Amino acid sequence: MVKIKYFIQQSWLLIISAFCFGLLIAIANAGWSPRIEQNKIDKLNHLTAALLPEARHFIDLDTLDIEIEVESAKGKRKKIKVYKAVSDANECVGWSFNAAGQGFQDKIELVIAVDKDFQKLAGFDVLASNETPGLGDKIKYDDDYRDQFKGAPAGELEAVRTRDAKKKRSHIVIISGATVSSEAVVKIINHYLTQVKGQMQKKGLIGNGK
């Protein structure tokens, strides 16, 4: 009887402690979420500006009541952020959008930029990633790998393992030692490019023949 009473007392303490810690975490998350989200937006704008250097400001399509949705591999649809990059002369110089997919360790979040006609990629950058340091995270800083995307067709890319003098512009040589992560980037870009381009054509944002 004493043991049962002791167990009940300790269980209540554990439950109350867990509740209190959970409440504190929820409060902290609620307080910091706006700041975290704003930091992500600031980083997105900074990375996009580097990919589209002619741009002077970016127009969020949400502010124009234009929604772009992408269907996940599981069939769920979700809205994504798409920005129109505009020059000082108020001319469109390109587009950028955020994309995400599974990497080797965890989800990889990217910012992808294309030209104004959605024909060629301007490149990509990593918004968030927990890939293995020194291996998978090479997708963040391996210039040889990243430069392949600049000027590549905004269509179906193909991940290849070796360089070929006759390789197509759509071929992307993956990073040795970071195979899964570098292939994941190609898959994410392919998955989003086709869907985003198709919806933008339907909404008259880019030409249907592009």
C-alpha cells in the first residue's frame, strides 16, 4: 500500500512537471515565432537578391491576391510563397519561390530563382537544412555544384554522377560524398518548377508558350 501511494505521488509530480514544462515551451514558442518567421523572410529576401542581382524589390503575389499551390508527393496541396522580382524601372527581371523536400537527414528548404519568362534557372540557395556537416551540407557552399543550376533550363533536370563533355545543360553532376543531399535538391527543384510554372501560365503571369 505504501509503495502504491508513493508511486501515485511521484506520478502526479511527473505529470504536473511535464505540464509546466510543456506550457513554458508553448509560451516561449508563441513569443518567438513571429521573430523566427521574420528572420526567415529576411533571409529569403537576402538570398533571392543575390540570385537576381538586377532586382531592387520583390512583390509577394499574396499581396496581389494570387495564390500558387503545390501538390506534395503524398497528394496534399499547400500554398507557397512566390515573389516577382522588379527592377528600378519597375520591370520584371525574374521570379523566386520557396520549396522544400526530404534530404538525407531532414527536410531541406530552398529558395529558387528563375528568369522573367520562366525559361531558365537563375540558381538556388539553401534557406534551411540539417544535412551532415562536411558532407550533405556541401549543397550550401559547393560552387561547382551550385553553378550548374545557373542558366539551366527551367524544366526537368537530371542528376548524373560523372561529367561528360557532351552532357546536356539539364544534367546536374551530383556531389561525391553527398549523393543523397545533392540528388534531393534536383528532385525538389523538379517537383516545384513544373507545378509553379504551370499555374503561373494559367494565371497569365507568364506566356503559355514559354
